[in-house]
Amino acid sequence: MRRVFSWPAKVFWLTALSILCIFGGIAFLSAHAQDAHMRTQIPGNGVPYVNVNVAGQGKGSHVYTTSDNPLSVGITKGPDGALWFTELVGNRIGRISTTGDIREFRVLSNFPGLLSITQGPDGALWFVEGTGNRIGRISTDGSITEFHIPTAASCPAGITNAGDGMVAFTEACAAKIGRMTTAGRITEFAVPHAQ
């Protein structure tokens, strides 16, 4: 028998996943706040900052405080040698070079719930939008495309390069695994439940 989660259960699991991501992001940022390659200290007040270039807004120093913490969640190595990451609260995909320069690219949707990111088979980066119910693709030049998942409120959470020219992703609230071509064709498979 296939179990379908009710809306309250979906909300519970999505909330639990969000809380887990928030605490994971806080732990990551706390553990790396003193990393000299990524952050330096502002003379006088000791607040960590990084050099940031938000696409379309120019380059400069950005001071991160607890009120504007982007809560970086997923991270992967990109085809360009840089690290690419998702910002759960910031609604952006970030890129950090080996010298510590960060560029951020705003995602098209409002509050997409960016979680996992992976290098795809086409040389682009692929990511999940947990609350947006979409799979996104960003090229190394920052061009973003989003694809809707056929199952509504499926809560996509994890994504990986499937190794056969496709990407695969989990649908936490729908109990499915999705596979997607680089052209955006999605096939979904139900995960059997133990009785």
C-alpha cells in the first residue's frame, strides 16, 4: 500500500527540514568564521566580512550579521574549479573562488527554499528549490533556468549527477525519486514503503 502524506505531515516535514538546514548553516558559518582565506576582520569591531559581488550590483565588502545571514546550506565543486553553494534565506546561488571572492546570483522565484546543489553532466550546476517545488540550473556565467516538478508540493531535497547524462533528485513529501534530462524532461518513480 502506498502511503501519501497529508498536508499537515508535509508542512511538518518541510518545517523540520528547514530547521535542520538552518542549524546546519549556522554551524557551518560558526565553524568557518575565522577561516582567513574566506574572511578577514574589519579593523576596530572584529566583525567578519567577505568580498561579495552580487550579479548586477557591483563588487564590494559586505558585512554579515545575524539579521542578514544567508544560511548557506548546500555546496559542491563546480566545473570552473570554484565552490558553488545555495543560500536558504538569501534566495541566491553563490560562487566562491579559491582566493575567497564571492559572487551571488539571485534566483528567479521568491523564497524558493534552496537546498542541495550538484555539478550536472552538462557543465552547469543543478539545484533544488524545496519550497518552490522546482529544479534549477545555473550556468557558470550565472544564467538561471527553473523547471517545475510534476508532483505538487513534493519537497525536493537532495540532488546528484546520475552519471548517465541526467540528474536525480529526491521528493521528500511525495516519497518519490525524480530523474531529469538536461533539457528538463522529468520522470518520477514511487519509493516503496515498508509495511
